[in-house]
Amino acid sequence: MRAAIASLLVALAISNLACAESSPEPQSVVSGAGQSQPEQPTETAQPAQPASATAEQQNRQAGQSQSEQQAVQANPRQLASQGQSERSQQPSLAAQPSQADSAAASQQQADAGQTVPEGTRIVSLFGDVTEILYALGVEDYIVGVDVSSVFPEAAQGLPDVGFAGALNVEGVLALNPSIVIGGSIVAPGPPGTVEQLEQAGVEVLILPELVGLDSPGVKIRAVGTALGIPERAEALAQRVESEIAAAGPGPDVDTEPLSVLFVYLRRGGIQLVSGAGREAETIITAAGGVDAGAAAGIEGWQPLSPEALLAIDPDIYLVMELGYDAVGGLDGLLDIPGMSETAAGRHQRVIVMEDILLLGFGPRMAESIVQLRDYMAEVRQSLQDASTTDR
């Protein structure tokens, strides 16, 4: 049920963009060529003022325990700036921390940037944020999610606050969150929602809308910083970025790239195609293809029409699974005027991806690139086989 309702979330966001400009496990449903499997600032010490020998001795005696504590806690740069010459006159043992103190300080340093503060309660307002939280291993701090949070499957058992674009503030506050993190596509609404949450003492982090390959890393680092675990987030971001870098087609692909058209479908007759500057272009290009809409001069979103389809004539259709199901699968897709008259339609070259996997730009971005990359490899192979047979 949540997965079905989630379709409204992305649908409203994208249809608004279009007007301004003119379930669980990830899977790929493919028709045609084959099946694809789917830092803190330091205080500057004031220069020591001249004092009598007696006053100096008193100061040493009164401040000896404090010096010991500073010797344990300060880093080398702080020691250099906080009266190092005076401390050097102290008996050497007084300036040395005990073995137990050293061990505690070492553990404290090791935990820095790795542990979420006690009492943290998170409400996640988009599927990509929820995926990031699980990937960071902080799912135990999540007290609520929005309807688009369908992956991992465990997230579907969390309290549901509804559609992020039409939040009930009282419902969110009833979960007693310490922080609310909003996604990159739908800002929390209605108007004034963020202000109400902040006035109630809740920290609010709204991630920007990003469409580049660096998007997952940027979002992961932002979430990690907000939760006090920047080191853990950095490690995850670097891993995800490495996976994305390795997901491309490689230098051995020297054939002409295939053209891929992203078709956005929803119930109620919502039918759009995307072009330059949108998420699909990023995935298509990274996988080694050409965004057919962008190549045809489309920027952002444009209503689907038979004339536009025939002019674009893509090799492959890329659709999301909720939209694919909404129109009745392959037959319903090809019944849309113009869809069956392109190269993609005639040869039934269609790849279907999980919605949040394709457009969420979360930790699983590399997976979406690989799915499309592998499907295009199958199409290329089928074209080569056909060419050999014709000879």
C-alpha cells in the first residue's frame, strides 16, 4: 500500500516541474533484448603576565591539577599556544596522564565522528534519506518515515507520517523527533511546515535537489554531519562514490551509443518525457548511453506526444515500475499513441526500474547505472547478431 501511495509523491513533484518548464527489493523488468537483474576551534591563550616568585609558586600549586587535565585533553597545537613554557617548569610526572586516562582519551578520540548523540530521534521525509540512514547504520534512531520510504523493506514497518508535501505537523511532533530530514524532490509542506517544526525546537535539514553523480556523496555527508557522525558518513560516501565510478561501461565499449528515452508515467494520464538537466540523463550518460530527450533538445520535462516520439525515435525506453504497472505493463505501454512506432517500440526494448532506485540518487545509484549498462550491452549484442544473420 505504501509503495502505491508513494507514487503520488514523485508524481506531484515531477508534474509541477513539468508545468514550470513548458517494492521492496530492487528489480529490473525488461522486455525485448533479454532480462536484466535487476573539526572545533581552539581558544587562543593569553600571554602570561609577569609575577613574583611567590605568586608564581602559588599559582603553580593551585593550578597543578588543571594543568594535568589540559595535558590529557589538549592536542599538540593547543599545548603550544597555552603556556607551554610555564608548564615545562612543572615536575615531569605531574604533567603526565595516567594509563587509564590515556586509554579513555584514546577511546574518546576513536568514537569522535562515529557515534550518534544519545536521545537522537529522526523523522525521514523521503526514500533516499531513509536509505542513507540505513546505510549509515542509524536505523534504530528513526522514529518515523514518509510514504516513499519503501527500501529497505524494514523501513515499511516504521510509523508513517504520510506524504512529505502535505505533512500534518502535529502528527510529526507526536513522534517527538529531535531532527527531521527532508528529501531532495519534495520539500515538507504545506507552507510554514518547516517554521512550525523549528519553533517547536526540532532541527530541520532539507537536502538540496541534486542531479549529478556526486549527489549521493553530498547527501550522505550532509546527513552524517547533522547526526554528529561525519567520519562514518565520509567512509560511506567514499565507498558509494567508488561504486559509481566503477559502474560505467568501461573503455572497451567503442560502438555507437544507444539512445534511451525516459518516459514518466502515472495513473490519471500523466505522461512525460525528460531531457537535459534531469536525473535520468545522469544515469543514462553514466551507463554509456545517450539521453534521447536531451539529444532532441528537450530540457527538463515535456508532455509526451506521438509527434515528439517519432521525432526522437529512441532505441530504448526507460520507465519506472509503478508507472509501468499503472498503464498495464508492456501492452499498455505500447498502446500509448506513438510508443509502438519507434525503434524501441517496434523491437519492444523496454527496461523498467524501481522508482526510488532510479530517481532517488541515494546509496544505490551505482546499481541503477549497472542495470541500464548491462541491458544496453544485451541490446548491442542482439543488434550485432542480427547484422551477422543478414549477411
